Amino acid sequence: MSHVVVVGASVGGVTCVQSLRELGFDGDITLLDAEYGPPYQRPPLSKEVLLGGDADDADLLDESALEAIGVEFRPGTPAIGLDVAGRRVRLAHGDLRFDELVLATGGAAAVPAPLTNLIGRGAHVLRTRTDAIALAAALGPDSGLAVLGGGVLGSEIASAAVSRGVPTTLLARPAQTLGPLRGALARPLLPLHRSRGVDVQTDRTRISHGAGRWRIDAGAARLVADVLVVAVGVRAAARWLARSLPVGPDGVRCDWRGRVAPGVWAVGDIADRAGSRHDVSYNTQAAAVVQAREVAGAIAGDPLRVPVVPYFWSDLHGVRVQAAGRIPPDARIEPLDRDDTGAPHVFAVVDDDGTVVGAAAWGSARGFRRARTMLGTALDQEAAAR
Amino acid sequence: MVEVVVDSAACVGAGQCALTAPQVFDQDDDGIVVLLAGVVTDVSAVRQAAQLCPARAITVIG
Ligand SMILES: Cc1cc2nc3c(=O)[nH]c(=O)nc-3n(C[C@H](O)[C@H](O)[C@H](O)COP(=O)(O)OP(=O)(O)OC[C@H]3O[C@@H](n4cnc5c(N)ncnc54)[C@H](O)[C@@H]3O)c2cc1C
Ligand code: SF4
């Protein structure tokens, strides 16, 4: 009987094993994770959980639900190596043989070398449930917070913190991007933060630590903070694969279906998938979910038949930011609608030959849906101006 | 026949469900999922919609 091993039990790995069963796969399935506890998803960690919500709300399912569908779940079991030709995953105590292997080990907080000593001194990162509980406990109205990194993660942390009354400084870049959004698409970001009381600094910063506090020199500004969070990016959790597979800084290289080698597949943040770099969902939960369904379909012999439009979302200060489709580097950005202050907040992304390939909106569900229906069509300038 | 439950608080308005199973899911003005039929017979489209929801807001029971 066929044995599928899935390494990594977050949203990619869990969606994959559930989809395998729903598609009728009846072989053995083993699901491993390095962490302990029930599988969980990450989006609530920087939203509801930081706002004081229950960390258990991030759980994807409990262990009995995996048992009920005949999945052997082994938490606290890191994979440490892989023998592709011999079809074996190496564990701390012995090997695990597989017929099909799905790599879903995702990513970890990236901390560039000059900053690693900050982490050693108690600076926070936010990737795991444990990280979120620790950060939520450290936030309070009497302790100032500094967030290094103004991207999606740093922005969501700053947003949650100010809404809890925490004095918050965001150390961002002058032309800060938000996930796939850059240029005109990201322009609403820093004004939004400032309008909600976040102190945004975009000058080069120097951070030092002493007497339990962080000192931050940002251009002419001299600041102190009690809590520092480093949110400067993610690196693929692929080190354990480096001797066996083609691994780059963005993960394991695979084809457009997620295939890495015969019998080996990759999904989610660890997958450096051909052709997906400009999808708005690149390295998001939305992509992990779709890729997991696609790979499960390939293994179970039941490929996905519906079209899936890449999707991105973030929640900042009660404003939902959404994007769909692709944003190629040389695309043109057309504003479709403006907010009350006259600033553009709904956009179409148009490629060389005038086709709408992407859509984005800040705080406008209606505008977003309208922009999304334009995907794949030629931009109608008159309709766009309306 | 299966039962479908949506968690509208978790829904992020991606609209993938309405694209995958338009007989069962629609979106309101805010983009939040609206269930058109709680008990459904076209099980495969609904299961696929549940699998593809990026917020994992859809549960299929049975
Ligand atoms: C705080 C936060 C908020 C986010 N918010 C959003 C959002 O709003 N929308 C969105 O679309 N995306 C969001 N993301 C991104 C999204 O969470 C990721 O894209 C998604 O989690 C990727 O899923 P994955 O299953 O590929 O990997 P991961 O979620 O990284 O899971 C990998 C799993 O593999 C395990 N693992 C790692 N190495 C090993 C090993 N050697 N052996 C065994 N197990 C191992 C880990 O313990 C982990 O459980 C957010 C991310 C964070 C951190
Ligand atoms: S696919 Fe999920 S997140 Fe998107 S509208 Fe439907 S229920 Fe909501």
C-alpha cells in the first residue's frame, strides 16, 4: 500500500492531508511537525491573538480529527534529512520510508546577521503560536513598542498594538511595500499608520540596548522603547534539505505543479514554484492552501479543475487590504476609485498589452469586487474612470 | 447529502467559494460569504470550495 509522508503540519500540510482523504486516497498518511501541540494557522497570530484573543482560536483542528481521517500525526518530530533515491526521511530516531513525500516546512523569521544579537537580548519575532503569546503578554499601555520592518507583518503588529493603546513606533522604509503591493499600490500605507497614531520613522535607524530598554536613533529622532519586535522577513525552512535537493534562498525549487523530484513535492512557503513569483499570493496562506490541494490532487489522481485566482489580504487598523491576480514588475497601475480624501484606493494592474492582470483595494470591498471582475479583460478607460 | 457551515467572522472576502460553487455561496456587499443553501447535493464542488478557502472559513459536515 502507498505511504504518503507530509513534513510540516501547518496550513499547507494539514490542507494536503485533508484533501488527500477527501479525494479518496486510501493509503497510509503520516504527518510530522517539529512543534508540539495541535496544528494551527498563522494569520490570527498578528491579528486576533495580539488584540488579546484566545491563541487556541488559531487552531486548524484537533488531533482527534486527524486520527478520525486515518492520519498518523507526530508532533515534536523534526525531519533532519532526506534520501531522495532511497525514499527515506531522516528523523532523530531512525528513518521513515515514503512512496510520496510532501515538503511543507514553511519558513521561519529571518533575522539578518547584524540583528541576531538583538534577538539574544530579548527582542521578539513573530512566527509561531509561542511567539504570539509572548508578544501579546509584553504589550501594554505603559510599555512603548518599536517594530522594525514596515511590511505586512510589522504593519499588522503596529496596527494591533496602537488599537490596544500601546505607544508604537514603526521603523519602515520610505517607499515601504506591503507584501505584493508596491509603488502607487502601497502608497496608502504610511499615511494610514500615521492617521491612527503610529509614529512612523523612515530614516536609517541604529538600535542599542541598555538598562532593559531599547534606544533607537532614527535620523534626528531619539526614541526609547520597552519592547522591540523584529519583523524583517521570512526565510525558507529548507536547511535540512540542502544536501539532497536544489535549495535557494526562497526555498526548494519545483515546477509549476509543485513537483521537486520523482515522488517529492513542495507546497506553501518552502516551495519556490516556477511561475508564481508575481502572484499576489506569493508566500501567503492563500497560496499554501491552493498548492496543497493541487499536490493532493496530483497524488490522488484527481487534479483541480476550477480556476483559482491568486489572492492576498491583510487587516490594518480596521481597513481590509485586498489584492488579486498578478503584479508583474513592469505593470502599469491605474487608479479606479478614490477615498473621501481624494487619495486613490482601488486599482487595476495592467500589463504591456493593456490587459488587466491584477486588482487591489484598500478598505473597499465593493471596489475590489469591481476591479476583480476586470481581470483578464482589456482595460476600458471610460469604465475605469467612472 | 452534506451540511455546510461558514464562519463569517473568519471569512476574508476572497470570493473563491462563489467562484467554485456559485449555487451554494455568494458574497454580500462587504464581500463576506453568504450561504445560499445549507444542505447540498453537489458535494464535490462544495468540498473543493472548502478546501480552497484561504481563510479556511468553510466546514463540510458529513
Ligand atoms: C503572524 C503572521 C500572520 C500572517 N498573516 C497572513 C494573512 O493574513 N494572510 C495570508 O495569506 N498569509 C499570512 N501569513 C503568511 C502565512 O501564514 C504563511 O504563508 C503560511 O503559514 C505558509 O504555510 P506553510 O504550511 O507553507 O508553512 P508554515 O505555516 O511556516 O508551517 C510550517 C510547519 O512546518 C514545521 N516544520 C519546520 N521545519 C520542520 C522540520 N524540519 N521537520 C518537521 N516540521 C517542520 C513548522 O513547525 C511549521 O508547523 C502570516 C504569517 C505570519 C507569521
Ligand atoms: S472563499 Fe472563504 S474567505 Fe473567501 S469569500 Fe468564501 S468563505 Fe470567505
